[in-house]
Amino acid sequence: MVGFAGRRFSVGSSDPDHHAEPPHEVEIDAFQLADRCVSAADFIEFLRDEPDALDHTLIDCIDPAFIVNRAGAFELRPGCGDFPMIQISYWGAAAYCNWLSHREALPVVYDLEQRTAELGTGGYRLPTEAEWEAACQEGRPKGTRPAPDECNSADAGPTCRALRAGETLAGNFLPGAPAPIPVAGLSPDAAGLHQMLGNVREWCHDRYGAYAPGFQRNPVGSARGAFRVVRGGSFVDPGHTLSPATRTAAHEDTRCEVYGFRVVRQG
């Protein structure tokens, strides 16, 4: 976990590729963000500890999944542990966060039955998009873009492409095709975070909605709706569309190979 101080800063962008208008000021409290996305090896530990916690309404175990379901039990495919946990819905990611909180004797954030969240409990959760953007801005100065071998985007360079899952058929990704790379496969950014841009789109806490103009403190998104903010872009997204401000939306039940997540805690 990497610590970030509370701050007031500008979020959003006037670039139409970023879907993040209007730029505005927010203030957020201190937080700790995981330096990398949750890996398949991390997630299988949760599934083995709580085998009845998830079903196929929250996670897909069909190709090209790194975790599969065999004879009613979850299995990690050989050679897949270092790759990001993919094909996981928003609420599947929330279940993992609750498990982490239980393991460290922290209050849980999510009520999975009611599909609600209490962010102030102190347990593990998904980052708000303001927290995510603050961390990404600290690691990559505003206005700069990663070089092709610094980001697993659709335009990734040869060094990055050589790390893709398809090169070893991990998860049955095909050689030469766009695919994830290991969660710490590239060097961290200036803030110590791996792959905030590219590789997999990362679930954020917020429900997706248009930005409201004006100052906000600890914003948490729209009050209702089933679409959540995802940040960072993925291995299928063009590099020029990726920035700390870029935001897109996905239905919270989406389970797709381009979606993953990292965890956060307050303080």
C-alpha cells in the first residue's frame, strides 16, 4: 500500500477523448492505495478461503480466464498467478475487499446482499475516482503520456508486448493478440504505482454520471445508477486516450477480460 496525503486539486479534462468535463476542484482525505492490481494468485487465495463467497453472477471462469471452475472448485491455471484478476464484476471485487478486511480484523465496507457501501468504516474498498486520479497524477505529471513500452495499451511497444499473456498462452490468450501483462511487469511510476494506465481498466467506487461544476469534498459519484466509473484504460485502448483524467463507464455486473481492480483504505 502506498500512502497519499489529503489534498485539494483539479480533476477532469477538457479533452473530449477523456469524457471528463468540466474540470473542477475537489478536496480528498488521506488514503492508501495498492501499488498494483489484485492478481489472480491474490484472488485464488480468497476463493480457497471462502469457496462459497462467489458464483458466476460475480465472476466468469470461461476462456480466457486465469481462474477456472473445475468440478465445482476454483482453480488457478498454471503460469497465470502474476496476471491481473480479470472477468470480475464490481461486486465480485467488493467481495474480495470484504475478505481482506475480515482477514485484518477491520470493519467491512460492503453489504453484498443489499448492494450498499459504507466508505467510512476503515476497511478495504475500491478507490473513489478522485482518489484514483490524485494517485495517478502524482505518479505521472499532468499532460505527459507514457512511452509505448511504459504502458500496455493497444499501441504497446515490443518489450511490453513480449510480456503479454498470449506469448505463453496464459489463460488461452492467443500469441500476438492484445492481452494483459503481469501486474508488476513494468516499472512503477514516480509514486511507486504499477500500471495505473493501460493493462486493465480499474473499477472505482463511484456510480457514473456527469461531473457537477464547482468545488466538491470527498466526492463519491452519482446517488443512483448501475453503471460504475472505470479508470486507467486497458490493453485494447489506444494510448492517446489514456491519461489520469480519462473516465469511462461499465455496468457493475460486467465481467470482461479488460476489467480488474486495486484496493484502497482510508488514512
